[in-house]
Amino acid sequence: MARRTLLPQAVTLTVSCRTSRELGAPARRHPVTLNPDGTVETPHDLDQERILAALGGYLSCLELVDTVAPAFFDWYRAQVREVPRPIRAKQPAGPWRAAKRAACCPARGFDEPQEAAEHARSPRHIASLAGIPARVLGQLVQDVTVPPPAEAGDQPWATLWECGMHPDRVELVDQTIGALSPMPVSFYLGVMSTNPRLTWLADTIWNVDADMDTAIWLAWTYCAADRKDPAARTGWLATGVLRRLILPLMASVYTVADVEAFANHWNMSLSGAAVELHTWVEAGVCPPVSELTGPRTSHLGFPPRAPGFVARYRLRNELRQTPVSLTDADLAMALVEHGDVLRAARALAR
Ligand SMILES: [Zn+2]
């Protein structure tokens, strides 16, 4: 089986090796070599030492091989920006957090992506994830330097390198979306945060002829509904509905076809229909559009508005003696149809 390459070349470190856990126990300094394939060479016969350890013996190099070396490889991968998504945020303004959280991470996150990325690749954080003392990893890495590649000298690559993104990854994104010149940093950070399918991003940008602002918004807002139906976003953007309404509507039961049916029935624009349906989503009750345009609304001269929580609560309370189970949508539609709580209660109790 081919092993993964973890280091570009072998790294030899000098460690102090002890045969006792006790503080101040005599130590012998010797080299340890970490190989590109993740194996570790020490002057010990480690198989023999494992048997001795099972019998109660101790060798610090065994711990080194089993727990410290894997943490060193993780640290190295982070330094060379081989960790694909080291940090994330929910919106461009942050806060930013390490993708893998540990006890060392500040609860409120970091204001800047650079700060979060620096923390995510620090010996302290990586040691914390590995469950080893930060000091141990810190000593191991103190003499290892990892210079940035030459491509990371200019913008936006320099900032993205600080944020933990390798120029090769930037290049891959650019190639996939067909960008002729680099996008703004915020675009790539969105890609890092939401991890969209790059082909989805490329197709959607192309389909809607996205301007830069829209492209950045797409990178930051890839969501479950896009995963389920990669064409949905293109459809929503084509309606001209306000962007801030698109995401909550996509996360709801309503589709573009619903907005169109609602707009047709109530003789209004798609944007207007989206605003109306969004008020239902906000109210936490989403009857099917066939109901919102059906015979129970035929007496209305304007689109039905979602009854508030208080009215629904009062109606449910009025019906507490009635042995029928009604959903929130049932209650809301009864309020739409009958106008107020008492009349709706009377109709439902019949
Ligand atoms: Zn941390």
C-alpha cells in the first residue's frame, strides 16, 4: 500500500530521551528522524521497547513516536498550508474560528481570519488537539522553518497564505470558475468557509452572469438547498427576488414555482410575492401555496398575511376542549378564512 507523503524530505531532530517519567531523570540526547512517509527512526529497537513498556518500563521515545510525531506531522501540514480548510466563519465579518476546535480556542473566536489561522497552525492548538503538552510540540518545532512559496509574495496570495490557503488551491478555484484575474480575498475565504462544490459555484456564476458582489455572496452562502438542487440558486436569482429573501425562502418549503403561482394568482410581481411568502416563513408557519391561493382566500382582495403567534395561540386555547388535532398551518388558514379568533374557533369546533 502506498503511503501518503507527509513531509517533502526527512526531518532530523535532536531529542532528549529519558527512561523514567520522574522529573529530573537523566536524559540522553540523540537524533530522531521523521521520514516523509510518516515513519520515525530512532536509535532504539522499538518493538523490543514496546514489550518492555508493557512490562512497566518507560521510554520517552515511545511516546514521541506514538503521539508526538503524529502531532508534528499535523503541525507541518498546517505550516505548508496542506490543511484544506483550517478556519471558518459564518459571515465575512467573522468571528473566525479554527475548523477543529480545542480547549485552547477563545470562545468568542477571532476578529481577523489571519489571527484565527495563526492560532489554528500554532503548536499550542495542534498539541491541544493531539492531547499532548504544548511545550513538547513547541520544543520539537522550534528549529523547523517553513518558508512560504514564491507565489505567495503578491496579493491576494500573500493574505490568503496568512489565512491558511495555499496558492495552488487559489489557482484551482480560479481555474474552475474561469476567473481570468484573481478574485478578492473575501471570495476565497467564503469558499474556505462554506466549501461549495466548485462546479456549482462556476455554473451559477456563469448562469446568472454574476457581478463580483454576487460572486462573493454565492461563495459565502452555499447551503443545504444548493447541495440538494444545484440549479435552485440560478432559478431564484433569475426571479429578481431580493438576495436577502432568497436564502430564507430556499431554506423553507417554498420553491420558485410557488413564488410564481402566488404572484400569478394575486396579480403581483415575483419580488412582491417573495416578500409575502417570506412573512409566512418569518411567522414560522408555511401553508402550501395552493392553500394561500385557494377558495378559502377568495373573499380577500389582497394576499393573505400570516396570523401572528398570539392569534394562533389564542385560537388553540379556544379549541382546547375540541378533540381535533390541528397544525399551526391549519390554525393560520382558519384565521385567514374566518377573520378573527372567535369566528375561526366556532368554525373549527363545528
Ligand atoms: Zn485552539
